[in-house]
Amino acid sequence: MAESNKENTENKILNAAKAIFQSKGMDGSRMQEIADKAGINKALLHYYYRSKQVLFEAVFSNAFSLIAPQLNKILDSDLDLFDKIRGFAKNYISFISKHPYLPNFVINELHRNPGFILKLKEKKEFPNFEKFTNQINEYVEKGLIRPIAPEQLFLNLISLNLFPIVGSPLFKLLLNLDDITYKKLIEDRKTEVAEFIIHSIKIK
Amino acid sequence: MAESNKENTENKILNAAKAIFQSKGMDGSRMQEIADKAGINKALLHYYYRSKQVLFEAVFSNAFSLIAPQLNKILDSDLDLFDKIRGFAKNYISFISKHPYLPNFVINELHRNPGFILKLKEKKEFPNFEKFTNQINEYVEKGLIRPIAPEQLFLNLISLNLFPIVGSPLFKLLLNLDDITYKKLIEDRKTEVAEFIIHSIKIK
DNA sequence: ACATTTGTTAACCAAATGGTTAAACCGAAT
DNA sequence: ATTCGGTTTAACCATTTGGTTAACAAATGT
């Protein structure tokens, strides 16, 4: 029972830390708040994770490692390019809608502590763009799509999918939309984005 | 001389605060650090701005008020839709490249303190989308572009322009690119993005 | 010249915060 | 029953941090 209890506590800590860190960032989060949310004592928090920094890195690392595989799952598949784009939009928007803090969290902390990047580069599996890149070049050669640098297409794909979610408070404010209307707008994008991209590159 | 000295001090404070707040956010910034950067005493900082919150709001408000006019300047002009899109891409990417922290700063703090949104709504001039919206609908009716919701086109336009800059640390990491290569990629986007959009919507 | 207001500083303070310590608790092996 | 390991807690500590105070300096008005 000790074993499962330990597991349990560790889980409670990680979940609490994830919630707090991802919504308030490293600087805005308090160890006490994390302890409270996990239903434990602050000292116990330090028993499991020596310092705030260590706990934070555990959460961050975990968050980051969600991104790459999710990207790969689609980019590195055997689908036809157009279906890949469609699948990506549909799946990734759903995924990010479930973890809306994730991209912002990662971007902020990557920015806050650039040294962290090196650590990630060593350890983490990265998305494999080779297949995607080759596929695009192939489509260009065959005259199926107009010439475009694969990196640019990738940037477009990600930007169109993520930014409306990452920047939702800004967009809601600028467009003067309420939550429900904005949500509907995002929902529409699950198909809208793919068609937008395909229209742009496909040669009819 | 007292007057200009005051102006001078106030300016030094605002510039310092802007630099610190925009790169570290509200929580990550220290009043002492701002005072140091402004070359003054911490007490003097509080003499000019009663509290951290007040100083922060001054900086934030100022930052935010840069965004809307910049948007309007282009969206609300009399240009042909396609030229408008081209102009937007070229100008806005330049603008944001000069203030790369801005969007992220605004988004984060909007998220951190949603109550702030209300204050902004009252005071600030907002981008005027009417002209842009009408123009798009007009182009659709005339059969010059395929049907698209103006809000979606707006989201696309902003996302394609901003996100590669906002998310640069993430993209550099994912694509495994160094600063120079990435900068070149962004530079290319000043024309690339507009063509991408126009290809997508224009009916030939 | 003198008083008054405005700008500036050094020293100080209370609260918050990350982290530590020493003791208590608890299940399992002896 | 007792010891022993890991787990958990309450109380504590040192430092950081936003903010204040009181005194000094520099303008400004009369």
C-alpha cells in the first residue's frame, strides 16, 4: 500500500503542478498553492521535488513531450498530402482545444529560459519532417501544387491552427466576440483551415 | 528645468518598465530591477507610480494602444483588397519584428487578468473592421474571391503574420534552425504570406 | 530673502515565499 | 512487540520584495 500511496501522492503533485504552472507560469505560481491543490503539506512537496525549479522542469518536460509525437502522428503518416493537411487541422485543433495553455506555456518558458532549449534538444524525440518535406517537394515536382518551401508551409499550417487558440483573449477582444461565438468560429476552423491551405497550394 | 527633468525621469521609468515588463511579464519583473534600469531609486519609482500594478497598467495600456491603430492604418484604408493584404503582411511583420514581445505580452496578461479586458474596452479605440468586412463581402458577391467569412480571413491574416514571430523559440526548436536562418525565413514571409492568402481566395 | 511645493534618496518594515528541520506516523520485516 | 524504512506534518528560517518614512535637495512663487 505504501507503494501505491506514493504513486498516488506523486500523481496528485504532478497534476496540481501542471494545472498551476500551465496557467500562471513559473513566476506566477506558488509552491504553497500547488501543495494546497494537491491536498498535501508544502514540506512534502519538497520531499518529492527538491526545488521549485525541479518540479517545474518535470512539468515542462512532460508538456513539451506531448507536442512532438502529436505532430509526428500526422506529419509522418502515409496519407496523401491533402488528407494529411485535413487530418492535421481536425486533430490538432481538437488536441489543443483540450490543452489550450500548452503552446503558450511552452513558448513563454522557452523564451524565459533559453538555456532550457539545449536540455530538450538532447533528450526529447523531435518531429520528423523528412517525410513531410519530401512529400511536398514531390508534389511540387509533379505539378500537383505550386512551388512552396516546406518550412513555409509548415509555419502556415501550425500558425493557422494554433494561433487562434493561443491568442483567443486578444481575438475575442479585437473582434468583440463572446466565448460562445468565438468557440463556434474555432469549431468551423477544423475544416476551414484545411480548405484554405489546399485552395492556396493545389493546382487545379 | 524641473518640468523637463520630470518628463525625463518619467520617460526613463516608462522605458525601463516597458523593457522589463515586456520581457519578463508582471510576475517575473522586480520593481528594483526597473528602478536600476531607469537609473533611479526605488522610492522614486513609487513616487511616480504608486504601485507595481499601476505602473504595469500604464505600460500595458500603452503597448495595447500600439496594436489597434497599426491594424486600422491598413485594414481601414482605401486600397484594393489584394493590395491591402500585401501591405498588411509587409508592414505588420516589420512592425512586430521591431516589437517582438508585444503580442505575447498582451496575450499573456490578457489571460492572467481577464478583468483588465473590460477596462480596455471602455477606453481604447478599437480596430474598425467594418470597411474590411464590407470589402470582403463585396468581393465575394462580385465573384472576385471565393466565399469566406470575414472573421476567418482576419484570423488567418493575423495568425500567418504573427505566430511565426510570437512562437519563434518553439519553431526554431522544432525545425532545428539557427537564428539567422530563421530570420531569413521570416523575411521571406513579408511577401510569401500575402501570396499564400491571395492564392487561396482569389478566383482566376 | 523666505516659505512652499516638488523631486530624490537612504534606511526601514511587514508580508510573502522558497526551503529546512526535527519530530511523528505507519506499514512491513524481524 | 520492536525496530526500521519511507512518508507526512507543524513549526521555523532566511531572503526577497513591494511599499513606506523621514529627511534632504532643488525649484518655484511671493
